[in-house]
Amino acid sequence: MTALEQFGVEIFTNETIHQRISSDKPFRPDNPAFLFIKSGTIKLRQHLSDLELSANTFIVTDPQTVYELISISDNFQSRLVSYKREFISALSLKFNRLITYRYFRQQMNVGVPLSPEDLELVWKSVNFLKYILDAETEMTYKKEIVEHLFSVFCYQMAGIIANEDNSSMNQMSRREEIVFVFLNDLANHHLNNRNVEFYAERQSITTRHLSSVVKAVTGKTASEIIALIVINEAKVHLNSSKMPVSEISSVLGFSDQYSFSHFFKKHLGMSPSQYRQQFQ
């Protein structure tokens, strides 16, 4: 049983991070995670854009997003703290709004900066948590110790985010809020609804207004983002499962295999089968 399964949290280092970040194909994380960069650079492709992270930065990866590793430097040093949502919810921590806000910011192609001093403090906390998780000796109250150490880590991160965001910590502009709600709605409904009208109606705004705001904030139209998310979902199914294309088309909400294949080829220039052959 892994530490994630047993305790709800697991720490990955340079040697094991490939277990959570695929190097040769698009992937969706099984659980949310903090990714810290101590040195070097990593470049990831996500729904909206490419995200390049360098030393003294971090992001919060999310299972609702499909990522693709573009490049990683030889001197890359990192820690990835993966956790189960139900574990963090059970701790009753009071920083979820901060993480939500920062998650929105990084969707806009921004990693969160850390001072070298802050990163060093977090790095030590993460390493100690890993030491406890990996300890093979019998330890009374190990579960409780892990919970408290993870809580300390979370409050460290909440404080860092609060300082970085300063007075704008919990403030979004109206345009940012519209895009944020659109992205959240899209994460929950893209398998059943691919029309911009549906997402505009959920916010009681016109399709034209939603499209113009999304374009202004992200650089992409609402339709382009919808297509990107559906295509990325399709990529993950095609490269990591053995489901027939007809079954994948059904899972993704298409009326038939032909409609799915037409949609896929329109956006990628190749059929689903041709894409899948690259990974066989």
C-alpha cells in the first residue's frame, strides 16, 4: 500500500516524480499536488497555454487539468506533494479559498514565486514529512503525526500565498471571476455540453460577452478552450487505455464514433487511431 493510499499524502522526489509526471504523453494527475522547483526548469503544457517554471516557484496541479511535459533541465530539483482531496477536507483547514485563487492565477500561465528563504523552510518541512512517511520502524500515532505535519505544511503555504497576494489576496476582477466560473463549469460539464451558450446561460450573461471576456483574459476564445479540453481528454483516453475508439467517443459525449473522429481530426489533423498508434 502506498503512502497516498494509507495516509492520504505522499512525497515524490527527482528519482520518483516520473511516477506522477509522464514524460512521453499527455497525462492527468490522479490527485492534486504541490510541485516545488528548487533549481532548474520544467515546461508543462496545460489547457490554456504552456507553463514554464524555474527555481523558487511552485504550482498546484489539479486532476481536472491535462498536462504534457515539454522539457525538463538536467539540473532540475523538485519535490511533489500529492494528496487526496478527502484527506485535506478532513483536516478542516481554512485556506481553501487561497488555493482556489492561486489555482486560477496559474491557469493564466503564472507560477507562484517563493523567496529562497521561504522555499528552504517549505523544503525542510516536506523532507521531514517524507522521512516520517517512509519510516519503516513501528511508530505509535504515525497517522496523527502525518496529519499534523501536513497541516503545518499547508498553513506555511497559505501564509506564503497570503503574503504574495497582499491586499489582492482574495480579490478577482469581474472579468477574472467570469473566466474562473467558466473554467470550473467547463471542468464539470464538458462531457455533456460543448456549446458556449450553455456556459453563458449559467452565469446569466450573453454568449458574446462571455466570449469577449474569455478572449481578453486568456488569449483564446471560449470555443477554443472547450475544444482544447475535450481534445486533451481524448488524448489521455487514447494513450493510456485500451478502450475502443467507439467507447471513448461515447465517454466523451459524442453521438457516434464518426462525430468524434471528425472532431478529433479537425483539431489535430489526424484520426484518433493514428494518434493512438504513436504510443503502441
